Amino acid sequence: MNLMQVFLLFLLLITTVEAAETQNDLFLNKGDNVTIGGRFIKYLSGTENSAVFKVDEFSTIAYLNVTKNFQGISFFVKEAYVDIVMVDIVVTRICGD
């Protein structure tokens, strides 16, 4: 193997691929869940300014019109009420080492 082949093999092995799966304008009622990109997301509750989500086994609060990044997931709450939320959710998956 020449030096160029070794270099190309090295680049191939260390390259990571990032993919995202997006759900825009998703309406969730209190207690609803959705699976996006293999991640289990549940809407637990909300107020007029925030929404509480459960991602797999952990909970997080996302505030109205503020992007919340949590465990590889981005939440952007567009509308929030006690029983319903409209949210954009982006799940980022990284493949490779």
C-alpha cells in the first residue's frame, strides 16, 4: 500500500456522518408521544411560556421561542398551553467514530 492509499483509508475510518430528522409544526396533546430518529419523546405538560418533554428517561423544559438542545435533540416551541404544544423537533444522529 502506498502512502496515498493509507491516507485515504485513514480519512474513511475517521469520517463521521451527521444526519438529522425533523418534525416541524408538530402538535402534541398532554401525554402524547412521538418517535423521531429512534428517540422516544413525550409531551408531559406546559404553561403559556414553556413545555416539559421527556426524552427517553430524562425530562427537560423548553421555553417559548427559544431553541433548547437536549441529548442530541433540538426543541423550538412555537405555541405552548397547558394541554397542547406546537413544536419543531430536530433529532441529530451521528454515525461513525
